[in-house]
Amino acid sequence: MFFSQAGARPRMWEASPSEHKKWVEVFKACDEENKGCLSRENFKVAVVMLFGYKPSKIEADAVMSSVDPNTSGILLKEFLDIVRKKKEAQLYWNEIRHIFTAFDRHYRGYLTLEDFKKAFKQVAPKLSERIILEVFSDEETIAKSKLEDKSINSYISCEINVETISYL
């Protein structure tokens, strides 16, 4: 739901005490009836308060399907876990965007093989060109097999950076 199809995962991240406190306060503010849990609609409001967007029906369905059916909503512990995972994913994709931006020197929105080679010469100068070519070719092949033509460049961009992060 939040992570790359290629299997890369963000590093574990812990919220600061002040951030954790904020999440608890948002939970309490959205728990209108003080039942100790959030309904589907209250969960959506909490996500808007914390992340600035309204969750889609699919995202809300996924969250609600993971809730214990013996409760009438999302308990605080579950909510904190969901928020932590969303924050990890957000930080992970921000890191990928940052790396991609550094690789995409011409601000085209995609990486050419030359962009890729230049970036690797700076960050891993001893890495053989053969390995760089293999990584670039493998990711391009994966992207083409998974996506429609107009999405390939974005997919290659993200996936190459996922591989780059784990490769280095």
C-alpha cells in the first residue's frame, strides 16, 4: 500500500516525544464520543489533520479491514502504528525524491543512462561501469514490464533510486 513494488522498505523510524504527543492529541480530538477508538470518518479527519490529505476509499477500506472486528473502530495503539508507518513511508519517498533530483541534473523528470553514469561517478567512483549498466538495464526492464508507456519514466526514476540507496 505504501511501499515500492520492488520490495525495498524504508528504515525503521521512531517519532520524537513531541510528535508522538501530537498524534495522541489528534486521536483524542477525533474521538468525538470518547469511546477510545476512531470510526472510519474520524480516522479520515485525523489523517487530514496529520498529513494534509483525505484518505481514499481504498486506503480507508484497507485500514478498517485490519481493525479488530470486536472493537467499534481503530484503537489508539493501532492508530499510532498506522501513523508511524505512514510517516516512515513519507520520509522514505522524500529521500528517494531528493536523490532523484540530485541525479536529474537537467530537471527532465527522468534519468538517462548518462545521468546515471555521472551520478555514480560522484557517489561511487570505484564502481565498475558494467555494474552501473546492469543496474540501469535491469530497472528499465522491470519498469517496462510493469507499467504503461507514459508512467515508465517516473517508475524508472523511483526504482533506480531505491536500488541506488540499497546498492551503496
